[in-house]
Amino acid sequence: MNLVSNAAEAQPSGGKIIISTRNQYVDMPIKDYEEIEKGEFIDPGRFF
């Protein structure tokens, strides 16, 4: 919610805010994130 609010304030003349997400299944350790357990997570995707 805060992300959208900040983006809207940064566009006083209007514009388009697009946020995409996707499901990500983690089945092996990720470097520097070894404490994350195996399972389904939301990948924040990209912000435009």
C-alpha cells in the first residue's frame, strides 16, 4: 500500500502504476537467504 501511495505522490500530473507479482517455489537454498525454508512464496516481480 505504501509503495502505491508514494508512487502516486511522485506523479502529480497523473500516470500509470503497474505492480506485478508471481508465485515462486523455493526448493533449494538461495545464497545469502539460507534461512528460507522450502515452499511457495510471492516473488515481488518488477515495478514499473
